[in-house]
Amino acid sequence: MRNIIILGITLIILTSCGNDEKPKVIYPENEEIQTTELKKDSTLIEIADIPIHIDSTKYLIHPIGEYRMYGSRGKVYFGSSSYSSGSFSITNYNRYEITGNLHNLKFQQIDSENLTSLTTKNIRIKSITFLRDLFDNTKKQILIYRVLDKDTNRDNELDDNDVETLYISNIDGSEFEKLTSEFHELIDWKEIGIKNRIYFRSIEDTNKNGEFDKDDKIHYQYVDFNSDKRLVTEYKPI
């Protein structure tokens, strides 16, 4: 009987903990949410991956991320904050896409030793994609980023529990700017080469309950690269 009571109490505690989820957005009353400056973790060190060269471009891309350091009996080990421990790689590169959990990028022209940073802001970059079809059609060299740029749930961390956004830049990292609206969660995006466009969907928390659900509004948008101006245009397919 005593064991049954203990089991029942444990199940109640676990159920209550599972339902106690923070909303993805906690809205400020009179000011925009600022990206929280994370406290430095002594177990983390900054590390750069081997640079990546996207063919047909004149730039190297240096991914910057973190490594976790831990020790045992005087020995020091390293483990990526993005991938499994024991590997020094912080990125994967496949078919013009770089993925990882990156803090920044540095760009280097292939005939120079100078490196320039993408940003000075505290962000997390989930992926970087080179628009290959656009380059083949127009010779424009554009990068698209999935980014966490604000601590939207105010838990003092930038992670997958915050709102994901969409950014764009030139191949050298210049003109790095946001495409999604503030507090809109990116759903997905895709390059449509036949139109020289990227299309993307985002969801707006229209009832301001801090969550993205069936009661909220989905926005359908595109950027047309046939124009020199990078304008986000909303369209209504339904």
C-alpha cells in the first residue's frame, strides 16, 4: 500500500512538471525584448571550425561556436555544444547548407588574410544556406540564415525554446538583416529558382498568449531577387 501511495505522488509531481511549460514569448509592456547577454560558462570555450568555401565564390566562411570542457583525474576532454562529445567539429556542411549551433561567422576574401565578423550581436545561428539557383540564374551571391536573435521567453538563454527568425546577407556577410517580423516564428522557407525568389511562412501570436497555436495567423511571404531591393512581400494563397 505504501508503495502505491508513493507511486501515485510521483506521477502527480511528474504530470504537474510536464504541464508547467514557459510560453515561447513573454511580451514587454512598453519596450522591445532585448537579447539577454548570457553569463559566461567556465565549461565553455569559443572555437572556430575549419573554414568553408562555397564553390564559385571568393570568400571563406569561418564558423564560430562553443565547446564544453570537462575533466577527470587531471585529464581534460572536449565536447561540442552542437554535436557529440569527442568530436571537434561544430558544423555540418552539405549541399550549400551549413548547420550547427553557432554564435557568429567570420568572412575572409580568398586573396586576403583579413577576417570580418557577421555581427556583434548575441545570437545563435542554426543554419546558413547559399542560394545556388539564384547564383546560377543571376550571379547574385546571397546567404539565408535561420537565427535565434532574442531571449523571447526570458529564461536567460538563447535556445530552441525562443522564437526562430529568418535573416539574409551578401556572401561576404554584409547587409545582414532580418526578414521575418518581430515575434513572428519562422515555420519554413524555400528557394524557388524559376522565379528567383525565396518563399517563407511565419506565424504571428495574434492573441498574445505567448504560444503559437491554431488560433494564430500564418503569414505567407516572399523576397524577389529580380529587383535590387530586398523587399518582403506578403501574398495570400488561401
